[in-house]
Amino acid sequence: MFAGTTMLLAVAAEAAEEAAQSGGLPQLNPHHFTPQLFWLAVTFVALLFVMSKIALPRVADVIEERRDRIKRDLDAASRLKDETDKALADYEKALADARANASGIAKQTREKLAAETEAERQRVDTQITAKLKEADARIAATKSKALSAIGDIATETARAVVEKLIAQDVPAEDVKKVLRPLAGE
Amino acid sequence: MAAEGAGHHGPMEQFEIRNIFHLDLFGHDISFTNSSLMMVVALALISGFMIFAMRGRSLVPSRVQSLAEIAYEYVAGMVKENLGEEGMKFFPWVFSIFIFILILNLVGLIPGNFTVTSHIIVTFALAAMVWLVATFIGFWTHGLGYLKLFVPEGVPVWLMPVIIPIELISYFIRPISHSVRLFANMMAGHTMLEVFAGFAVMLPWWGKIAPAGFMVAFTGLEFLVAFLQALIFTVLTCIYLNDAVHMHH
């Protein structure tokens, strides 16, 4: 790039020399300075005026409006996203609550049923125990009745045997008295 | 070169100022010339384009509106990068400098058109305006403290007698380097094109191809230079303004 510029300048200088022979470099003719400066000032001031008062504010407005619009849209989007997140959280909480509720109900039912079964079992148990007791009592009563009947028969038999042996009527009470130790009573 | 006849004086002839009509203001010559015409054409093109492009002012820009917005954002980015957000108060001025030089450069590339920026007096006037505005803003913002710009920090005292003159010279030479860069690039490029066009005319038909081909390639390069020089002029304007506003070196 630098070498290129140097070469360009060399060519330009050569050409300038040629021009110098034919009346000087046009750029260095002071006769043309004033009109150029005058028109440069006029056009540049006009350009500066048009740019700063009309053209650039319009561009700035559009760019700023677009930036605002994009920011507004982004804000709205993030607000909507927050709302969605909240709704989702609410929904999930409701779902979890319902689940907890359902499992609570199931547990309650299970416990109630278990309690009912237990109560029924206990009732039946008591019933059976009572019946067993009753049966036991009946057996015991029958047994003792039978036993006492055996004692009476033994007494009667012993009295009859004694009567036959000694031909004397012995009172039942006496026979019993004698037999009682034998019977282990 | 007899074939070229009267009125043609070689590659420098394109830089000749020609009166279109004569004007006088208090005894000063302010004739409307080919240079003035190109300035007015550039002014009309820029104003017309910027206003036409933004006529819709739509949120979703059309193609021309995009172009105007790109130009705006491009220069605004340059100003913000160099001067910060508060530098935007200089934006219309910087934008005008950029677009004016750019369009003058580009319009000058159309064959037969005069290139306003190939005249040192024009580029010097623009550079001098930048220098004066920057210097004025420097003193306006910092008062006499602006003179500290010529006393760099961290330089030993015994070096000051050397450094201060160097800084002063480099400051006062700014408008010259600023203007000559643009002027020399535009003049050199256009002279080069004219020289090779001269070859293409002079040589027999089998010899015309090389200079003509070169001209095609070189015209492409000149478009790049036209843009680049407008950009460099504007960036330097921002840098000088930054010195004036912030006094950073």
C-alpha cells in the first residue's frame, strides 16, 4: 500500500512537472482559491444545515423508535413468559395438592376398612371365646354331675354290698363318709 | 502531441478550474466553476438521498432507508468509539465532513467529472476547519489547561525543551498532513488513470489492452481509495476532537 502510494506520487510528480512546463499545476493557481473557498463554505454550511436539522434527526428518530419498539416487545415477551411460568407453577401446585389429597383419602379409607375389619374380628373372637367358655362350663357341669352320679351309685352299691354282708341297713351318710377318702375327695 | 490538438495539456488538464459563469462579491471573484458545480451536485445528491431514503421512516427499512441508516450508524459508531457518548453532539458535523468528502471523491471518479478533493485549497480548508474547531473546543473545555497537551506526562524535565517543540510542531502541522493526505491521494490516483488512458490512446490496437486492463483494475482500487480517504479524514477528525475534549494522548 505504501509502496503503491509512493509510486503514485512519483507518477503524479512527473505529470506535475510536465504541467508545470505548460503553465503550472492548476491546484497551485491562487487565482482560483477564492471562488473555491467561497463555494466550499456555501455548500458545506448548507450540507451541515440540511444534515443536522432535517436528515439526521429523521434517521435518529427511526432508529430510536425501532430500538424502543424492540425493547418494548422484549419486555412484553418477558412479562408474558413470567405469567406463563406462574400459571404453570400454579397448575403444578394444584396437581401436587390433588395428588396429596387423593393419597390421603386412599390412606383414610384403607385405615377405616382395616379398623372395621379389626373390630369385626374382635367381635367374632369375643363371641367365640364366650361360646367356648359356655361350652367349657357345660362340659364341667356335666362332668361334675356325672362324677357325683358315680359317687351316688358307688354309695348305693356299697350299702347294698354291706347290707348283704352284715345284714344290716347302713345309712347312706355313713357309707359316703367311708367312701369319700377312697374317692380321693 | 499534435494529435491531441489545442486545449489538451496532458494528464493535469483534468484539474483545470473552468468558469461556468462569472460572479463578483465586493470585488472578490466568486465565479461558479466546474468545482462549484460538483460541490452543488454533491450537496444535492446527499441531501436528496438522505431525505428520499427516510421518506417512509418505517420501522422495517426499505433498501434505500437501510443504506441511509448504515451510513448514519457507521459514522455514529466512529464518533462513539473515539469520543464516547457525549461526543454525539459533534456527530452532525463529523457526518457532514465524511459524507461530503466521500461523495465528492466518488462523483469525481465518473469519467469527465471534476474531482473537488484533488485541490489542495479545498482539502486544506476542510482540515483547517477541523483544526480550528478542535483547538477552539480544547481551550473552551480546558481553558489554558489545554496547553498541557504539549507537555506529555511521565517525561523527565530535562527532555521538556525537546519534547515541547516537537509536540507543538506536530500539533501545528496537523492541518497540513490532514489535508495533503487526501489531496495527494486523489490527485495521484486521477493522474495515474489519465496517464494510462493516454497510453491506451497513443498505442496501436495490440498495445491498448495492457493499459486498458490496468485502468479497469485501477479504477476498482480508486473506488476503495475514495472511500478509505474519506474514512481516514473522518477518523483523524474524531481523534483530533478527542484530544480537544479528553486530552488523552
